[in-house]
Amino acid sequence: MSALLVSHHLLAVLWLLPALLPLADTRRWQLATACGWAGSALALGLLLYGDSVAAPLFQLLIQLLAWVVLRFARRYLQGEPGQMRFLRAAGWLLAGATLVVASHDWLTLLAGWAITSRALHTLLTYYPDRPQALLAARREALASRLAEGTLLLAALLMVASTGSLLLADAGTALHGAANLVRGAAALLVVLGVVIKTALLPFHGWLTQVMEAPTPVSAFLHAGVVNLSGVVLIKLADLWQAVPAAAMLLTVWGALTAALASWVMLTRISIKLRLAWSTCAQMGFMVLECGLGLYSLALLHLAAHSVYKAHAFLSSGNQVRHSIQHPAMAEPRAPWRHLLQGAAGVAALLASIALWHTLAGEVPAPPLLLTAIIGLGLAPLFGSLAGAGAALLLCQLYLLLHTVFAGLQGDAAHAFVWLQWLLAAAFAALYLLQGWLQWQPHHPLSRRLYALAFGGLYLDEWWTRRSQALAHYLTPAGARHD
């Protein structure tokens, strides 16, 4: 085992100290904070002197975010009786997450994911006397067992087809029956990742785990759900070898991103809005991996981790801001909505052309992501100051994309016809959004709002079909039959 791999595993051992050592409350908090500092220093060394970037970068993010969240949690949980249970579970959670990021083989990956899931269940039941918290934890436990089962089966099929436990060998050249077995394993990995990242229709557990303390939400949304992105990047060779699985990732991610973004707009609760935002962002991340844009997925995951940690830890301030500055929906003419969308796409295309002229060859998003990012910038073009901010964001995006392209290689899959189809779907959804803002009281608008407010009723569909599995797949402590 190389020294770098040993260093990665030392990070996991480091987080077991506050989980296992018999210490007083104050000392355990101090040790946990010190572990965050020490882990950050070690991860920074791995990033500077290692031969890869993705794993050390995420190790650094985990350690820094852990330090920030634990410092917040110490104040947030002051006077609570379950602080030591929280710290022990947080230690196991961080140890499991570091194992997933450090994994080079299927055994380490599965072990890290199982540890993370069990620790997360303990954190979600921090208030064991709250029925809603227990119900949500049961939903999460069911999703985790399903995902772990599919990943275990995928690992067995992958090892049987390739003859290797190493993740790097998943894309090795195969023929005949072995290639078919590997294809089935790839589809199972897609299913496991979709469940772990809470993509539709498996999103219900993520949007219902709001009874847990805010630090737990920060751990979940800034770290745990992002681990699947690391796994997708580690298995880049597999998606190159099984393009059908890559196409499935692209479609599933795009549909989740579009529909979850639509549903998010109907949410009033700040935490629920953030939860649906996480669902949409994970859809974008899976979409990027399906297209083979791993550098962009790496950038997306890093930015999402930092943003979601800040958003949840500052959610109390957002409540105060919403009270002082209530949001008022202003009906806008459809032509204005259309022009703003066109301006957003045009600003991004003009920025790409400018960078190509001044800097030569620079990475640029493909057709589908150009449409999505451009339409996302559209609301800023409602004013001159907003237009200037949109142009600056375009430059910042291209700068960061260029930097991350130098850190992580891509293996872009064209799927041109699929990109045109999905880009048209996003454009149609954008136009529908404009029409709904223009005619909010139209009968069709009311029906569509009710549909979005109900989460498209996908969670009810999945709940009915998963009840038969719940008794067998959830831990005994989570059952209330």
C-alpha cells in the first residue's frame, strides 16, 4: 500500500478518536475540533504532493467543512442531553466518508458507504421522541439498504466479469458474456447512485429529514449526498466502456434537475427549499458525469458542498431576511421573459467566444449545459446591474472551469441528439415558467402549481411500492410496526 493511500486511511482513523475515546464532554468537543484542523493539514499535503486531485480535494473539503460544522454544533447543541451521541455518530460519519473518498477497491467503497449510512441514521434520530424524525430516518434507512444492496450486487458482478477488485479496472476491455455482465453491473451502479443522491423518484427521504438539528442537515447536504459524485468520477472508465449507462445517467440527471428545480419554486420553508435544491443540484452533477465532464462535476461538487454548508448554517438569518424583505412575485410579460433567457444564453456564448479569442483553446460547456447555465442567468438581466453581474459570473465560471479542467481529465460523451432533445425540454420548461408568472390565476396555472406543490406525487408513488420492503431492509431500531 502506497504512502499516499495510507495517509488517506489515516484520516478515517483520525475521526474515530472522538467517536471511541472515553472523554469528558468538553474534551471530546476539543478533540473533534482538533481532528478537523489536523485532517485539513493532512488533506492539504495530499493535495499538494499527491499524484491525483479529485480525492485529496474532497478530503480537504470534508475536513474543513467538518471543522466548521462542529464549531457551529458546539454552540447550537449547548445544553442538549445528546451531545456525546452526536459527536460519536459524527466521528463515524466522517470516518466513513473519508473511506469512500479514499477507496480504490470495491471492498473499501462498500465499507465506507455502510459506515456512513449507519452513522447518518443515528444523527437523524438525534431527537428520538419525535415521530416525524423517526419516520424520516426509517425512510433514509430503507433507501440506504436498497442502495447498498444494489452496489454490493454490482461489485460482485464487476469482480466476476473483470477478475479485479480495483475500481480502476472497471473499464478494462471485455468481450462476450463478460461484457454483458459488466454492463448489468454498470446499470446497478447507476441505480445505487441515483438512490444515494436522492434523484427522483427516490428523493422522499432527503426532503423529509428536517427534524434533525441544523448541523446534521449541513453534514447531509454538504457532504453525504455528494459522495456519489466522487464514486462516479472514480468509475470514469466504466462509463466510457458502457455508454448505455452513461446515457441513463444523463437522462435521469437532466429530468431530476429540471423537475426538482420546478418543485423547489413552490416551497415556502427555507430548509425544504434547500432540500429540493440539493435534489436538483445532484441531478446536474449526475448529468455532468453522464456527459463525461468530470472536471465540471468536480467543480460543481466542490461549490455545492461549500454553498450548502453555508446555506444551512445560516438558515436562521435567512428567516429574518425573509420577514424583513418578503418576496413578491411580479407578473412579467412573456416577451420579457423570453428576451431575458435569450440574453443569458447569448452572454455565455459571447464570453466563450471572447475567451477563445484571448486565451486560445479553453474548456467550454457542451450544448445542453450552455442552454441550462444561460437560462439560469436569465433572471439577472432584469436590470443593468444584474446584467453586469451575469457577465462577471460568466467569466468566473469559465475561469474555474479552466482551472478544474487542468486538475481533472474529461472523457466527454457526445450524445448530440440527446443533448438537443434535453436542451429543448429545458427551454420549454423555461417558457412554461414565464407563462405561469404571466398568468398565475389561470386554471392551468393553478393545476400545475398544485402538481408541483405536491412534488409531482412521485414520493407517494415510491412509498406505496416500497412498503413491502421496509420491514426487511430497515434496522430493528427504526421499526415501529
